[in-house]
Amino acid sequence: MYSREVLYGLANAHPEAGYLFCYRPQRYFRSFSNRLPSGCHRRLLGRGWPASADLFHGLNQRIHFARDGSTRNRRTVSTFHDLFVMTSEYSTPEFRQRFAAQARIAAERSDLIITVSRFTAGQVEALLHVEPARIRVIPHGAKRVSPDTTARTREPMILFVGAIQRRKNVIRLIEAFEQVTSGWTLVLAGSTGFGAEEALERIEASSRKEDIRVLGYVTDAVLEDLFQRASIFAFPSLDEGFGMPVLDAMARGLPVLTSNVSAMAEVALDAALLVNPADTTSIAEGLCRLTDDEVLRRRFAQQGLLRSAGFTWESTVEKTWKVYQELLG
């Protein structure tokens, strides 16, 4: 989402500039299914391209090099979304090694670094030894939805959206859900990831197995329907560089329970019920408070709507453009 919102947003807001949308080989041909804005062109990202660009923006903590290993004379920006791969065993050792090497190179050779939260900025400073003067914090925007003209009845559903993986803390969420009053369901929407088998085994052993639905990857239309039907959004992740699902749920009027650590507390502030993600009891107490108190749910839903309104992709785009202008003069 970030890449599309920023690229298309820049092209529409500043058509006076020329843009080259560069793709690695495995994504180049697939990109032709999407129509580009006027003034934009596709290029295959190779060892010698794009040599003519005034500025190169690596959108996911990776930057591109010419054949001689340099970034030529162009200015270079990279966006760092998170560094959880470097902080704990949330992925394979091989992936951690490759990610860390790419992140260190990008941090060293970027003229400026964009981070999506102050939390991630702090990690870039501490783990990659980047001086604060080279870091610009630019948050994501919330995806807006048209107001539903028909009254939707909220179901006694607790919704989780994200990959079923160790970092997302799904096992503790399941254990906490077991303490929620009967009549509620827990719906998990997202693909499987590192450590998913542990969570799936825990679901099979759960006393509330019949009340837990594992949907896997869902389309945007199905996800939107879930957001409209659920009564609570639960996202007690252990580590997030930003936490887009939290913002998306708030923008749809859902009361949110999320973690009091990493970027989630920074994004949510007091507009969500914050819990200790390392403590199952804390998660369970939070879920029970929300399931038992409709007034509390309405209060967090309203606070979430107000909080999410402060995050717009238009603001993200303009702040990114200012970073470009800062480098190009």
C-alpha cells in the first residue's frame, strides 16, 4: 500500500516532475496490469539503471547500485518501515542475515532516511548508527472509506488482521480469548508466516476451538466486510514499525485493543485500549473489558475515528516531496 499511495500520490500532486517506476525482474511484467499516471514510465531495475535519475527512492529499506557498486551522482532516499528482523527471532536466520546486510548498506549510503514512526527512527539510530540529522519521520496515512448508507449490525466478533506468525502474538491472543464470555467469536484474517504452525496447533487444542475462525488471506472486499461486521479489533503484536491495521480499524469505527509497546502506542495514543502483549492476563482483561462494556466500545470507536483522521496519505506525499526538495535544492 505504501508504495502505491506514495508513487501515485506524488505523480498526481506534482505532475511537473518526471517519474520512473522501477521494478525488479520478478515484478516488472506483473506491473503492466496497473495503469500508470500520466508522465510516469516503467523501467526494469538492473545493475546499470536508472543512471540518469536525479534522485532514487528505495521504498523498503533497500537501495540500488550501479555496476561499479556506487549510487552514481544521484541523491538517494530510503524508507525504513521496521527493523523487527534485527531485534528478535521473528524470521529464519538466513533472512535475518540478508535483511540486516541490506539495511546497513541502505542506512550508510542514503543521503536521507524516511522512517514511518518515531519508534522506527529510534531503532535506525540505535541499531544502524544513523545520526538523527539524516532521519525524517513521515507516518503512513489511513485508508478512507465511504460512509455506509445502510445501518450495519455489529456482530459479537473480535477481529484480528495480519499474518499468523510469531511476531503477531497470535498464541497469546487465542489464550486470552478463551477467557472471554461465550457467544463471542475470534476471526483471524491473514496469510501464514514464520511460526504459524505453533499458533494453528494452539487453536486445535483450544477449549474455544469452535469459536475461532481462521480465514487465511482475504480479498479487500472480504476484509472490508469484516471491518464492518466486527465489534472489536484486537492487535496485540509484539513489534511493529507502524501498525497499519490499527489505523485501518480506527478509520472504520472499530474500538481497538493493541499493544503498549513499539509504534502501536505511538499511533494509537489514548484512542485505543493498550495492553502488555507479553502478558496473556493483560490481553484477556482488556478483551473482557471491551466485550462486557458497550459504552466503552463506543467511546474507543469515537476516539479512534478522531485519531485516524489525523493521518492522511496526502500529508505523507507532501512530506515526502519536501524531502526530495531538501536534497535537490
